Amino acid sequence: MFLKRFKEKSNKKYFNNVLNQAKRTVPAGKIEAVGILLNFDEFNRYDQLRIAMKNIGFKDNKVRFIAFLEDDKEKPNSWDDFYSEVDFGWKGKIKNPQLEDFISTKFDALISYYKDPIPELDYVTALSNAHFKIGISNHDHRLFDLIIDIESKYLSVFEKELNKYLKVLNKI
């Protein structure tokens, strides 16, 4: 328990350093490749979110999902990739190769589709090499370039709003 607190504090310090040093620039151009980060316990309607992305105009083969699981023993079969709290070491060290690959992928956009502030989700959002970061949670404004502040259960509203803003920004 005592070491766990030190580990959390170490990761939080690393996370804040990453956010404070980040220089956010959004390149011009259309969004092709999209990464989607989910909290499985909060929202697990993977297929509906995939359909929403298709309705906006993103191709299935250009959309990649990764989900955070509170309990890493209950992994469903239908998801692309998973990670949990145990996949993080000291000072932000990542132990999961799938998570490392997701973070290092240069997505045109990252959609962080979670509302609850969970450090492991925020770490992945902050560390991601995505050019344009979209979120539905406004608990830390340093994480996102575009925030659509709604509950995760309102997927159809999110789809409409995202479509509207991406058209205004000339991203689709």
C-alpha cells in the first residue's frame, strides 16, 4: 500500500511534467487516422461507437480502439486492445507493448471517450502522439484541443456535435 502511494505520486509528477512541457499545435488538413481511448467500465458499446465514427466519415480500417479496464482479469473478446493499472510502472514507464504502440502511433485525432478522471486514462491521453485531441471530460483542459462536455451515454449527441465541429474546423 505504501509503495503504491509512492508509485502514484511518481506517475502524477511525470504526468504533470509531460503536460507542462507539451507544445500543442494542430496541423492543417483532414483527419484520416483516429485513435479512440475508452474506459470499459464507463462505456462498453464498442460497435455503436464504431458505427458513429463511420457515420462521421472515418474508414473502419483507420479507426483503432484501446480500452482501460479497472479489473484486468475480465477481458472481453470483442475489443482491439486493453490495458489496466498494472501496465504502468514508476515514472510513467509503460509495460504493455500494445499500449506503447497505441501511444506512439501518430493519429490525426485521438478521441478520449471517458468522463471520469482516471489517472491511467489521462496519462495515455497526455502521452499520445496524436495531432488533435478530442475529449468529453473537462476536468483538465491541458489534455484536449477540443472538449465536447457530455456524458458518455449520449453517443448520438456526441456524434452530431463532433461532426459539426470537425466540419467548422475543416477537418472532415
